[in-house]
Amino acid sequence: MIPFDAKSYVKTLSAAPGVYRMLGTHGEVLYVGKARNLRQRVSSYFRASGLAARTRIMMRQVHNMEVTVTHTESEALLLENNLIKSLRPRYNIVLRDDKSYPYIFLSDHPFPRLAFHRGAKREKGRYFGPFPSAFSVRESLNLLQKVFPVRQCEDSFFRNRSRPCLQYQIKRCSAPCVGYIDAATYAEDVRHAVLFLEGQSQALIEEMVGRMEEASARREYETAARYRDRVAALHRVQERQSVSGEGGDADVLAAVTDQGAACVVVTFIRSGRNLGNKNFLLKISEETDVATILSAFLPQYYLGKPAPTAVYLNHAVADRDLLEAAFAQEAGRRIQLISNARGLHRRWVRLAELNARDALRRFLSDQLSLRRRFEALQEALALDALPERIECFDISHTLGEATVASCVVFTPDGPLKSDYRRFNIENVAAGDDYAAIAQALTRRYRRALEQEGEDGSRLPDLLLIDGGKGQLGAAQGVMRELSTASIRLVAVAKGPERKPGREQLFLSGQRSATILPAHSPALHLIQQIRDEAHRFAITGHRQRRGRARNTSTLESIPGIGDKRRQALLKNLGGLQEVARAGIEDLVRVPGISPGLARRIYEMFHDVEP
């Protein structure tokens, strides 16, 4: 085989836009790229230094190249996208997403139906979406059924009914098939459903509140109660959607990287409503940055499918103008890529980035088996044997109120949830975490010692405590008293900066703290167990505090009089819905200022610093 003469080849290239393909020994395509100037771009691969490690590895495998000249850079982008999708080169970031997106379909019928739809839009009617997944469509349809009794059955089923089906009996359909509702009333329910799907839920709530008041004034209390229930249900839906008060269609993209992997989250905003997320997990080289990932992701994702007028990004891309031009050319309208979002849009971007980090964290967690992490922990802590049972304790309270201790159990096979326990801490000073830890450990292990051998209960090989030296000292005192001092104790403190990866481990029998590397599998296991204990404790604390606060009334909040209390109950649909509402929901109630809304919210929720 004649060796590839890179210098001679580059001299033959045009300075025009185009697409280049790196070929391997057997002609396989290793990489596809686009260029504004083919000669300059291709020559950059053959310089003596400055190439990333992954690129150097690829170039050692290149035995030939092919180029295609195009008229414009936009044409090059389209061709590059098609080649990547068809060839799936090894060294490209390849988006593996061949599925069409689902919609909610409203049929063109005297008594229209709402239905799940995927594929070509052949049937007459309206299509709402797209949604990120079939689950999100079915969830939305389920929520709509609870609020608006619009049928969801097939037309053939509808035409052949002689009596109402189960959906009518459970109040999820008004039975138009057997004439239980007239066309005008049914059309009103359909109109309300369309308003909701168009993102006008707040206007719909205000309309229903007005009708509720009118029905109440006429003493039609059953009708008023029905509108009240719909208002409450709509508020619950608004909470799930997380976005309200602003219409329009947009997508929000956030990319994050860690340990040679990347996650891109696409959040779908339609008519001002958050329809959910779709996650894309990608394998990348360590040096690949977020801007490069987004530049590769955007054309593969949007070319060939409808795009909203605005796409918000968590990082700027170098070829934004080119991408906007290509998307606009395909869509026939302007499409903006926005990386400096403000206000509500910035909140969307932060939420998408939060979801991306969470998805990537879970993905990386799955890549390394739990048993390997246990083995790494044994080595890091110099344990005599692999710990077969690890228990972790955490304390949760709000300024000393409703203190709850949690105990979670992990084995090399995963969490053993049947052995999880919670302890309501009593008779300790408010905020005394040392006494709370001591009480929880005493109750846990005194019972375990009494029952050992009777129901399979056993003591842990390793005991983790969420805290520092103080918590460790309290735990050691209890274990000595119970004659179980042989159990290895480790207190997990978050460190002075409270950043993940900087945890300090205080081990029984050692004076100084141990700090494991941030990439250590042993530390990842400790973090996983600690976070699970934290989650379990907070859940129990909120339940306990909620039971204690159910006896409280809105009048106990400074600034809430009879009129404001009535306004809250009327606009939000009852006390339970007030307790569930967010600050933004509370501010929309007439007479409730932002400061008062925050006081109401803090009455019913944890507010972490």
C-alpha cells in the first residue's frame, strides 16, 4: 500500500467550503468533518504539535482522505450531518436517536377525542407537542382526564356503545357516546382542554374561579365543588410542569461532561409549559469540551425535524451563525440559538443543567459495579475483609423541630431497603445532633443485639455517620457501652468548602482526617450511601413535621387576615393546595406580596440555606 502523503494531499485541496472524510486502512470512515476552508482545516490535522490525545490516536490510523466541495458552509453542514448519521464514524460524536417523537392528538369530530399519536400526521385534527417520551404523553393524557372529562376512546368503540364504560363510572369521561352530555357542554370541556394544552392554564384557572364563585352565589354547591376540584387539579399540573406565566415554544439544551462521558438534556417547552426532558448520553474523549459537544449535537438533532423558534444553551457554540442559517433554511423561519439567557429562560437552562448532571451521575454510577466499589473501599480504609454490610446514619430537623434519624443498609448487592429504619428523636435539646446520634445508635443496636439470631438481624461490618469528630465521638461512646467497639466507625464530613469530592473521613482509632481522591470509587460509594441516608432522613422529617403542622392555620402567619385567607383558599383550591403551592403560585393570588408568599411557603416547606 502506498503511504499517505499528507503534505502533497493538502496542497491539492481547494480553499472552498466542504466536507472531509478520514479513512482507515480498509477504507472505513474514521471521522467526518465540515470546513469553511478545506485546505486550512485539513492541514491543521497534520501539524507537529497541539493536537488533542484522541485526535493524535485517530491520525495514526488515517491512511487516506476524501473531500467533497460544496457551494456554501451551510451545505457542508447538511452533508456532514447526513454522512455522520449514515456512516456513524468511530471518532465523531454520534447522536443515537432514531425515534420519532409522540404528540397528543385532538380529533376533528362532533365529540372530539384526545389520543396518543406517533408517526405521520394524516388524520384531520390538532396535534400538540412534540413530547420527549411516550410516558410524558400518557402522563399528560392521564392528568387531562382527571380535570377535563373528554373521551380518549377509539371512534369505533365510541360508535358502538349502548351504555357508558368504566371511564364514566370513575368520572374520567362524560359519556357522550350514550348522550349523557350535550354537544355544547362537551365542546366547552374540549375548549378548556385546548386552553390547557396551549399553555393558557392560568387564564383557565381564573375563568374557573369565576364560575365557582357564580355557582356558589346561586347556592349550586355541587357545581362549585366541581370547579374547586378542577382548580386544585390544575394547580397540581402546573407544579409538575414547573413553568407558567409565559407562552411560546422553545427547547433548552444543557451539556455536561465527566470522566470521559457526556450528557445532553433537551427540555421541551411548548406554549409556555415544560413537557419534560430527554437525556442523551455520549462517549467522548477526556479533552472534549461542552462547546464541541453542543456543536456536534445540534445539527444531528435538529436537521430533519421541526425546531422551535428559540433554543437556549448552557454554553455558547463557535458556529452559532452557521447553525442558525442552516436551521432557518430548513424550517423556513428564523431560529435562534441563545446562550446568554436571562430571567425565566435562565432558570430553564439551570434546571436542564441540573438534570444533565444528575443523569450523568447516575450513568457513571452504573458503569462501575457496586462490588468493585466495595473492594476499593476495603483497600482505601485498610479493612481486614470486604465489608458485607454497611450501615449509615443521618440526622434531619428544622431548627431542632421534628428531629428524625435515619439508618440505611448497603451490601455488595445494593441497598437492603427492608432493613432501613427511622427513629423519631425525643427528649434531646433542639439541634443537639450528638445526642440525637447517640439515641438513634442505642435504639438501633440494642434491639439488634437482642434480636440477633432470632430474625436474621446482624451488626454491620462498617458504620458510617454523617458528621464530623463530634458525631464520631458520640457514636464511639454508644458502641463501647454496647460492647460493640470492634465495629469500624467512619464519620463523613463535607469539609470546609462543602464541595463533593472534598469530604473528610474521620476513622475510629485515627487522629487526622483521611481525604480520598475525588475520582476514588471508594469515595463514590461513601457518597452514594451518605446521600441515601440523607434522603431517607429528610423524607421522614418532612412527614413528621407535616403531621405536626396539619393543626396549624393560615391565621397563625403574620399578615394573613380573613380576606387573604379566603383568597388563598379560593384561588388555590383548599388548604392542602396552599401547602403544596410554590412561591410563584402564591404571588399570583390577589393581595399576596412576594414577602408574604415566602413566609407562607416557609410555613409548609423546608428552606435549605
